[in-house]
Amino acid sequence: MKIIKSLIVINIALIILHLFFCHININLEPSLLLYEIGEKFNMDNEISIPTWFAQTLLFIIALLFALTYIDEKRKEWLFLSLIFVFLSIDEGAELHELMIRPFQEILGIESGLFFFAWIIPITIIIFILGNVFLRFLLSLPKKVKMLLFLSAFIFLLGAIGIEMISGAYWQANNFIYDMNYRILNAIEEGLENFGSIIAIYALMVYIKDNNKIIKKII
């Protein structure tokens, strides 16, 4: 599908631009204008083009879940759509980061892989939701099911796995935004986006094969 190929190219381009401008801003002495342009391509900056792209991917997933719900009227599709609407909002608003300080204080975390302490409650929530939706997901066609599981693995590898490493690294290096940290940002966000793109592909395949109302448009 051309749209999937386009999304992959955009994600790769944004990763390259992130690394390019971070190198300039960290290792050279750019003008204020060039520095500000670079920040608009910073994948760790919530007010940036990469963040908008990530939000858009998550919203597309939410829309595809909603369209599938309209056709099948299965409540699981609707709940998944609402979850991804929230994830799209959170990508820009970073609501999950509000949990960092409280859980650091509650659990006495000052360093290590759980320095970004939001990971702990979110992992618990993901585990619960995974169990709630597991039977539903297993009922889907094999190709779609495998693609959705793959997308979830890649997304969570970035969102939680690499986030754990980057948080520990950032704290251990006195909270300096060096190039190594920016590379971790690129890996994290890039994996999240690739996971989202795979989910979009999976849902488009499902809709094309099963949705009687809208399959003709894709």
C-alpha cells in the first residue's frame, strides 16, 4: 500500500533530520534561527514536527478502529479507538509524565532503569488491558493478529524498553542532552512510529477484507 510506504519514508526522514539537527545544535555553534529550526525536528520535543507526526499516526489508528466498530458494532473496536485517541492526545500533552515525580517519591527511585517512574504504573495498565483484549485479538484473522502483536511489541520496545535505558542514561550523566541521549530519543520515537505504522497496515488489511461499508475507499 502506497500510504504505508509513504509513512515509512516520512518516519525515516524525521529520524535523519532529528539526528542531523541534534548534531549541529550539540557539537557546533548554530545561529539562533538554525537552533530553533533544529528544535522543531527534535523527536524529544513535544512541540515539534515529529511529535505531530506521531500524534497523527495514533489518531489514524483510532479512526480505523472506529470505522471498524461502525461496521461490526463490536464494543472492543470502540474501546480500542478511545484508547488510541487518548494516546494521540498524550503524545503531545505528555500526560503520563505527570506520574514521574509522585512514583519516584512513593517508591524511592532516584536512578536506574525506572528513573522515568511513569513506566511502572503504565506497564501495569498495559498488562491489564492486554489480558482484557487478548481473547478478542486472538479471534482476529491470523495475518492481522500477527501484525497487531508485532506492532505492539515494536511500539512498547521503544516506548518502555528504550525509555528505561534513556532515563537511566540521562540521570547517570547529570541530565545532559548529549548526542548519545539524542540517539536514544531517535530509537525510541522511531520504534514507536514503526509500531504505529504496522498497526495501521494491519487494520487496513482487515478493513479491506472484512469491512462491507468502507473497504472500497482503501
